[in-house]
Amino acid sequence: MLEFSPVNPFEQLERIESISGPHQAFEEVVALLLSECKLIDGRIRVFRGDGGIDYYRGNFAEGAQLTVYQSKYFTRPWDEVQKCKIRESFERVSSEFRLEKWFLCIPVRPTLPDIQWGRFIDSLLA
């Protein structure tokens, strides 16, 4: 009989002490998927922060629109610290660039309260 595991693969990686980077593995998987699906033009290397951009489509010319993908390795329901990090990433990139779309990439299915809280971003992009 098959049993459903409520723990996703990234959460399982956290339990294996010999694996030192589920966060980095997640970012690499996201980059690979977005790239293979031809959804991004590039990736930002972190240097004194990433400016709220992990992966992007478009260009950085003045007035140009960007589609931005931001990875957050949050495997649990979001607390105020995590919500603050999401908000800061969005506010940082939206104040600097003209956004066409903004996507939050997380390694789990969000809870209903997380989705409801995150709707503020949709209203800001409209």
C-alpha cells in the first residue's frame, strides 16, 4: 500500500545531516526549471544582496519591464520574519525597476493564510 508523505523532498533533505545545502539545491532546481522552460534570461549572482532578484526575464534598461522570480527557502508556514523578508524583497525590486510580473518561488505548497497574505503583491502590480 502506498503511503502519502506530508514531507516534501526539500524538507527530507534538511533531515539528512550529511547534506549541507538544501537551500542551495532548491535554488539550483528552480534555476534549471525556469531555464529549461525558457522563462528567464538570466540569474543574479549574490553580491551584497541580490536586490530582490534571483532570476529575471527582460532587461535592465531604463523604462524596460522585468519579470522577476524570487526564491525563498521557507519550508514552514510563514511567520512575521519570513513575511518581512518577502515584503522587503518585493519592495526593493519594485522601487528600483518597472515590474511586469513578480513570482515567489518556494519549495512547498503555501498554506491558505500564506496565500491570503501574499495577495498584497497582486494589488501592487495591478
